[in-house]
Amino acid sequence: MSGDYDWAYSLVDSSRVSTFLISILLIVYGSFRSLNMEQEEKEKNLEKEKENSLLSSSTTTTTSTIAPTTNAPVESSAHNIDTTQAMFLPIGASVSLLVMFFFFDSMQMVFAICTAVLATVAFAFLLLPMCQYLLRSCGTGTKMSFGCCGRFTPAELMSFGLSVGLVLVWIMTGHWLLMDALAMGLCVTMIAFVRLPSLKVSTLLLTGLLIYDVFWVFFSTYIFNANVMVKVATRPADNPVGIVARKLNLPGVARDAPQLSLPGKLVFPSMHETGHFSMLGLGDIVMPGLLLCFVMRYDNYKKQANKGEESNNYPPNPNSLSQKVTYFHCSLIGYFLGLLTATISSEVYKAAQPALLYLVPFTLLPLFVMAYLKGDLRRMWHEPFIKSVTPKYMDV
């Protein structure tokens, strides 16, 4: 009788609980980092506009020579995905998946090195706030020049040094915990630096990736006689240290170098069942995370806009349910329910499931309903962050 409910007991397994908690924390933290970056960019733009206005006013009142300054606006460090990129990203992901499936053995050295470099930069970004906090009394705003490499603060150098050390230890040991730490850095960095500009682009991207995920998990076996998605995700790569050791005829080093499981996923072993582990691809965290980051930015935009309308005769009621429950809360609950459904499906059917098949409907559909009920659907679909200028006086 208890065997019929094994799937229910597995939901409270340590590996499942860890996957749920870490994925949600990564999305929330990455969204806050993105929002904080956006606020800093706006402040820099305001400071630049003030400097330009002061400069223009001073040139009209004095004839003294003034050092020229650049009038260019502060560029955003984040990348905004447009409609074309959203439509072709699943195609590019499919091509990359096939390349790794067919040519992994001959190109695994390249894959391992590229992954290590990206993971180093991403984990440094993840550690940066902690390093800024530790060095807050040392003047972290002072940048030191390193020639053509650029200028960096002590906190940035500290985070980069710690990240390099962690990657080196991961290469030498191949421990799953270090791989998860690097994967967390990749998740937070992608959520923070990639932005969705509208609900239209979000829908196109997530719908295309849902089809991509379903095809490569369910239907690739009929074409390639193997589950392409699972095989690529679980295939270990030869350690670069071992490869170099074999080239230099160092058998002892080559024998001790472990194979590396690339940080394209989160892996949590079970504490109760030896050999059992829970795995979640980074795409199942990052892609819904981009949507949640978008709605968090829109919630903040609406909050700032409502502050400017408090002087109106009919200010928004802060005690109403529609004001208390934000779009971010709605989407985050949907993500949790979608991940729970995907986990139950994998336990019931005893097979890998395309997580986006459950995550996309559970996050997008409640968002559409809530936006329609609040009257924000049309605005969120097109240009949600462009302020509409209303005239102060209406012509009669």
C-alpha cells in the first residue's frame, strides 16, 4: 500500500526540497539585483542630465573656457531581448544542443574551458555584494587601473579572486557542491543582465522555449535513438588538467583528475537514498526568472507612478486585495506550483519531464488573468515602461 504513495514521500526528500528552495531564492535574488541595477542606471542618468543642464546654463552666462564633457547618456549594462531574438532563441538553443550531442567528445575541452571562464565571471558577480559589505570601510568606490583590462574597485578584485579560487578547486575536485555554486552564479547573472521589455516578448520567448523543451525531451528519442536533452545534461567532460597531463605524459596527474559535470544544472543528492539525486536545468530557472524579473520591474514602475498620483481626488486604495497582491507574487506562486507539478509528474511517470511544459502555463496564464482584471494587459503587452505624457489642462 505504501508503494502507491512513494511519489508523495519523495516530494519531501532533501534533494527535492533543496531544489525548490534554491531555485526560488535564485529567481528572487536575481530579480532584486536587476531592479537595483536599473535604479542605479536611472540615478546616473539623472546626475548626467543635471551636469549637462548646469553646463548649458553656465555657457550662456560666461565666456570662460570650459572643458568639454560628453553628452551621451549612460548606457545600460543589461541586454534587452527584442521580438526577433525571442523568436530565434529556441532555434539557436536547438543548434547548440545538437552540436553538444554530436561533437561533445571532440570539443569537450573547449566546452569545459568556456564554461569555466563564464562561471568565473558569473560567480564574481554573485559574490560582489558580499565583498562590498566586507570592504565598506576601505573606500570601495576607488577604482584602480589595470591598463587595457580596465578599472576595478577593491571589492570587484576580491570577488574575482575568490571566484577564480573556487573554479580552480572545482576543476581539481569536481565536487557537486562547487558545481552548484557556479551554476547559481550563472543563474543570478543571466537574470540580472538580460531583460524582457514587454509581455509580448516574454510570451514569444517562453512559448518557443516550451516547444523546444517538449520536443527535445519527448520526441528526440524517435529521431536520434536517445533523449538528447538528458544525455547532454548528464554527460561529464574530461578534466582539462587530465587532458594536459596526458599530452605531457604525466600519468599520475591524469589518473587523479576527475571528470567534470558542467554547471548547466543544479544537482542535489538525497540524504536518505544513496545514489538518488534531483536535477533541474538552468534554463528552467533562468527563463521563468526573466519573466518574474520583468513583472517585478513593472510592479516597481507602477508603485513609483502611483506615488505621483496621490494628490488626485481618487488615489488607489492600498488596502484592496488587488494592491496587496502584486504581479511578482502571482508569478512566483505560479512558478512554485509549476515546479511542484513537474516534480509530481516525474515521480509518477518515472521519467524525465520538460519542466517548462508546466512552468510556462503556471506563470504566464495567471499573469494574463491578473493583468486583465487590473486593466494593465494592453500596456504590459506593448510598452509597459514608457511614460504617457498627459496634458495638464484639457482643451474644451
